Amino acid sequence: MKNITLEIYRSIKYGFQNFGRNIFLSIATTSVMVLTLFGLGFFIIINQISDQALTSLQSKVDINVYIKESVEPENLQKFNEYVQQIPEVNTSEVIDKEKALAIYKERFKENPVLIDSIQFLDTNPLPVTLIIQAKTSEDYNTIWEKIKQYPEFEETVESSDYSDGKNVAKETIDQLNKIINTTRSVGLVIIIVLSVIAILITYNTIRLTMYSYRNEIEIMRLVGASDTQIKGPFFIEGILFGVFGTFISSLILFVVVFLISDPVKNFIPGSEPLSEYLFNNILIIVSIKLLIGVALGIGSSIFAINRYLKV
Amino acid sequence: MILFKNISKIYGDDYLALNNINLKIEDGEFIVLVGQSGAGKSTLMKLITGEEKPNQGEVYFGNNRIDTLKYKHLPQHRRQLGIIFQDFKLLAQKTAFENVAFAMEIIGKDYLEIQRKVPRFLNIVGMGSKANKFPSQMSGGERQRVAIARALINEPRVLLADEPTGNLDVFNSWDIVNLLLKINEQLKTTIIFATHNKEVVNSINKRVISLDRGNIIRDSIEGKYII
């Protein structure tokens, strides 16, 4: 037991000592680690923000189902309940004639011609409307198909802005779905490719650092050091690369995020400001970076020196 | 006791470094290995440290067979040896003190014992005043003294010295040789000393084993440098 504690203590001591006595090499290695981790942190945030922007766009899409004048309130209620039990439906809301008129007036308040024209009529020409939002924008087709299967469909529904043929809502939704899917998969591919490149560069830098230790490693073996005794300090050094890398890259990330937060918010309306997102998720982002940084540091160091542990 | 039984070692496809060597070295002996470069001196040493394995034959260290030792058991074996190299092989990142201390740390000695023993050994080799110097701040002779202190610090049964004077001037060479003789005499440490230095061999009157192209051509008590 005493020996194990002593060996751990010595590993830590020599890990720091190696780091300090090779300070230029350590700075170079840590810098590469900083770049990698900064990139990763930045990817996480960008990914999250674009996701949010897409979700906010998605929530603005809905379909309007116009109800026939003749439908009794209890039948409308039944129809609404039918729609609500469709699994893909997120919300469905009944807009009665008065409310529809109010919305109409609000929407076109800048356009007196449209407002006046509706006031010329004796009766309210706007139909009762069911506004349906799906859980995801890909579900609208399914929902519409299911609505059409409603037994009293013909008697209830006048029309919809989502039906076959020429249809603005349908086209918008389809377009949006395409954009969302492409953005997500392209974004994912870019993140994976960049991460792999960053990780390879870091690995290679650490490998070069360890290459400079190869003579030391051979000497240690020759004077009777065991593999654990040799690897211990390099293990600690790997941790140091990861910890310093995380710390410095996080500082840089905070500065960059606060600088670009406002411009980005103006660019993507409806998204949470970057700085707020970073602030709310600081713990998880730093933890992910620390985890990757330390794993990369230890993994690369140990993997690299294994090549020199031959004699 | 070190015993080589029918040892042959071939490098690559056909370079015969040792050819059917049989050799017995008793405890406390001082052995001088002579021969030209490529005669097989270093290979013989490397068989003792386990750096190389023979293609044929058996190597014994005491009662243990070492040519079949597994990689993970080599450290344990090497801790019984002290090794001095022509190129010193000091750890560049460590001071003289730390280099010597490292050998003690490996076998799990504690701080107090290290603090007590290392300065004593550095004094023995005449490096007491330069304990905090790094190898890059020392001369060749000084580095070799530190290496000797490191080799001796754990009081090994056997000291291997592979051309320890090869990179040193005459004055430093004699110092090192005298140190080895003293160690052999006072501590009864077995010493295997490979050298090119004819003058040294002829004046110390120890057992000389002459190697030529992988064969032992002469083995004489109180021998001379003859090839």
C-alpha cells in the first residue's frame, strides 16, 4: 500500500516536472490542444443555436382547416377531439368567427383597404378555423391523411390550406423540411470531420513530444523501471495537457461568444442569445471539453510511448 | 554466477554475433572482455540484461534462466544489475542527484533513505559538489561518474560496464577503471568490463576473455590484450 501511494506521488511529481522542464514543448502541445477544444466547444454552441433557429421556424408552421358554416358546435367539438387524439398532433386550437376576425384585423391593420372591405359586409365572412400544429414538420402529411379519414369529413371540413394540389403551406413545409434535414446532416458531417482532424493533429503533436522522450524511456527500462513506473508521469502529463487546454480554450470561447453574441442574434431571429446559451450550459460544455481533452491527452501520450517500450 | 550455455546469436538473416559460446563467471570475479568492434562483446552484455535473446542456448543468472524471461519480468531482473554504458545514458531531464535517486525510486525506497544515501554515493564517485547539475552541464568524465553512482546505488551483485571509458580521455579512463577495481575489491561486486583499451587491460592483471567474430579465442586468468 505504501509503495502504491509512493508511486502515485512520484508520478504526479514527475508529471509536473516533465511539463515544467520542457516548458516550450508543453506550451506547443497545450496550444494545439487549446485549438482543438476551442473548436469543439464552438461546434457545440453553433450546432445548438442552429437547432434552436430551426425549431423556432418549425413552430411558426401550422395548417388551417376551415370548418363549414353548417357544423354544430358539438360536432365541431367532436372533430377537434378526433384531431387531438392523432399522435403526431402537438396542438389544435379552435378559432371561432369573432376571434378569426380579430386576428384578421390585427394582421392587416396596416392595410386599410382590406379592413374596410370586410367591414362593408353585414356578416362575418371568416370561417371557423382549426389551427393544427404537428410535433415535427414532417408529420403534416400524415396528419392531413388521418383528418381525411374522419367519418364525417365531407360534412365538416370546408377546405384547408393544406390539401392536395397547389398549396402554399404544403410547399413551405416541404421546403422547410428539406432545409432542416440538409442543415442537420451537413452540420453533423462538418462537425465530425473537423473533430477528427483536430483530434489527429493533437495526437500527432503529443506523439512528437513523446518521441523526444524515447531515449529517456529506453534508459528507464534499462535501469529496471517497470512499465507502470515509466508511464505514470506521462499519464499525468497527458492530464495536464487536457486540463490546461480546457481552461485556456474555455476562456477564449467565452470572450469570442460574448463578442459575436449580438450579431448572431440579429442574424437568427427567435434564437436564444449565444452568451445566454453558453451561460446556461457552461458546466456541461466545460465538462465535455475536459473529458475529451483529458482522454485525448492520456490516450495519445500512453499510445505514443508504448511504441518506445520495447527493450 | 552467470552461465552461458551453447549460446548463438544471429542478427538479421546471417550476421553471426555469437557462435556457440560457453562461459561461466563466478561471483566476485572481475572479467575483462576484449575484442574488435563487432566481436560480440555488447551482445554478450545484452544477453545478461535481457535486451537480446539468443537464437540458441541458455543464459543463467544465479539459478534463474534469463533468456526465457517475459517482458514484464525484465525490470525485476535488471534491478539486480548495475549497468554502465559508453554513452552514459543519463536522463537528460534530471539532475545528477535525481538520476541516482531514480534507481532507488524504482525499487520503492522512500524519501529519507534516498536523501541519506545518494549524496554518499555521489561523494564516492567524486560528484558530491555537482549534485544539482544537469547532464548537459557536466563533462564526459563527470557524466560517467554519475552513471557509476547510479549503477552502484542499489548495491547490485553484478556490474556491467560496456566500454565505459570509450568516450573518455586517458586521465578520466584511469579514474573510472580504478573505481571499478575498488568496487570489485571492497564490495565483492562481480564486474564485467568490456573495453578496447589495451594499456588498461595489460596493467590490471584480471581474467581476460578475448572475442573474435563471435567466438571466444582466449580465456586467461591475469590475461593480456592479445587478439
